[in-house]
Amino acid sequence: MPITRDELLALDAADPLAPMRARFTLPDGVIYLDGNSLGALPRATAARVAEVVTRQWGQGLIRSWNDADWIDMPNRVGDKIARIIGAAPASVMVADSTSVNLFKLLSAALKLRPGRMTILSEAGNFPTDLYIAEGLRDLLEQGHRLETATHDEIMARIGDDTAVVMLTHVNYHTGRMFDMAAITRAAHAKGALMLWDLAHSAGAVPVDLAARDVDFAVGCGYKYLNGGPGAPAFLYVAPRLQQSACFPITGWLGHAAPFAFEPGYRPASGIQRAQVGTPPVISLSALDVGVDLALEADMAAIRHKSVQQTTIFAELVAQQCVGHGLRLVSPTEAAQRGSQVCLAHPNAYAIMQALIARGVIGDFRAPDVLRFGITPMYLRYVELWEAAVILREVMESEVWRDAKFMNRQKVT
């Protein structure tokens, strides 16, 4: 039976996450389907940032490193994120960007597996992850190799020479999700270490790093954690590896006694050694608000709604847009799909620009994918109906052929 608008309104009325929408600032007339690139603004963020800027910085000045406990924010927020991703206390640090953290952890992993020369990743991994691996390989000049395989080939390609398997849990391009437990077991069975990128997972799908015996992980703060543009990232190191992990960037706040100002480097114990420089207090404060919201929302409820909404949206597109050449590239099986729906079309960029002009905000990923992120904390079911109708109207009218929609902007 076709899905009806009334059915979606009924789901909204019964939605236990519905009150969370009021906790975000969302513009009128916009259906926001891009929370997997940049989360919406929590209403409490502006006040928190103003407090940090006007009182803690403006009045407290440098005293706030102690009085407002700025110095421990990376650990404090890290412990909160640990609860979201199933990690033990003192195993997550907020620092730097996802790319920098990946460089740090990948380097540590290679050092922990001397004599093994292969970094294994997915051919369709987010490009920056592959770029980081290439750069580290070239920097070390020790004969390391970056090898890639398709999603389905990864487990069979893990071999005796594999030092680290580096994968993104949810693929940015298709939304396809790896079986974290199975891949991690396969890596460990061959003596390799496992490094997961949780950029499209943290806050969107259940993750249990400790239960899966994951070695290392990285993730960003600006997608489903709603920390704001350029929010600091996080890294995870399993407690069993923290004392043996050596990081390539040895900054003063990763020192055992940073304010002793010793001439030589002594690594701090535990996760603290993963920190490099001074934490970005203002952006960390914004991230803290988003993380608190993610903790407040039940992850089981988020995943349940995500599965429902991604399934419904894919069905609505098939129902509303038949004959217009849109091809679903996300998995049809919910267990294999993250919190996004991806459609392929030769004119995907122009179609997305036409949708954005109509108030349906998703994004485009080259060469031909329209990507729609599902953020259950603030996305209503009925908005999926409205988005599918607008997509149909865009396809039927072919308004996307207008030259203004063909002109590619710097950020797609």
C-alpha cells in the first residue's frame, strides 16, 4: 500500500523524540536533510558560547583556565562522547580535526606493528582518510603500502602483512555500514590493528567500541553531535594500548608535566598523551552542548526512528518519482544502512541545487549522488513526504535544467 501523509502525521504524533526538535534552531520553510554534513544549531549553544566569551574570557581572563576548568574540557567532553560510542571513561580525547587525529592514530598503529607494511582500507572510503594514509606512507619512507578493496572484499584481503585496517563505519557516499564486530574480529585474527572512522556514526547509529574490542577510532563533532562548523574532533584509544601507543606529534599538553616546561618530552599516561596543543575553548563549549543533547536522547530511539525514516523516504521517492531516473544506491537492508539515503542521477548536482532553492537541503557527492541525511532528533516524518513531493515536482518540471543550477559552487 502507498504511504500516505496522514500516516506520517500519526507517526509524528506518537514520536518519543518529537520534543527534541524544539531544542534546535531550524529556519521556517526549510526541510533540513543535511545533518550528516553539518548538524543544526542547538538553541542552548548561543547562550553557552556567550557565557564563555563574555564572562569566562571577558571577566575571568586567563584565570578561567583554572576557575572555569578550561584545561580539562578535552577530557570532560571526551568522557561524554565515550558514553555515546560505548567506550570506557578516560579512553576518548577531544582534540584537533578528524584528519589530524587519523594521522596520529594511524602512525601509532604502524609503530605497534613493526615489520608489517600494509594499511588496508576501502576503495570507496572518504578521500581524506586515504590521503592521510598516503601522506604518512610517503613521510615514513619505510616501504609501507596502502591497499584498498571493495566493501565485500575487505575481510578476505586482511593478511599476515596487514598492520592496520582503516575503515569508515558508515560510507559517506552510499550510507552502507560495515559489520564492526565481524571486521574487527577478522583483523585481530590476523594480528592486525583496527581503526574506525565514526564520522557518520557517532550520534546516529549505535556504536560499542569496548564490546567490539576496537583498537582505535576517530570521529568529528559537527555532524550528528551538532557541535557547529569546524567543531573539534575526537579520538579513541583502547585502554590496553594507551601506555604503548606513541604519537608522531608530541605537543606540550601531551607531556607528563606540561607546566614543568622541561626541555625534553615525556609522554603523559593514558589518553592524555594524545593531546597536542591548547584546546579551542569556545568551539569546545559549543560541542559540549551538542553532546549533551545526544546523551539526553535515547540511542535506541534514535536508531529506531532513523531506520523508519530512511526506509520511508526511500519508499516515498520510489512512489513519487517513478520514471525519472533516480536510482537508490543506499542499502535496502536497514541493518546495513546508516542514517542517510543516497540517490544516483546523471544530473544530481543541478537537481540538488534546485531542491535547495525550494527549501529542501541535502547535498551532492561526486560524481552523481544526491545525499539526504536523516537526523531523528529534529526531523519530522511529515517532512519526508514534503521533500519527496518537492523532488517529484523538480523532476517533472525539469527546473534543474536552469543554468543557475548547473554552476558548481566551491562547497557541494
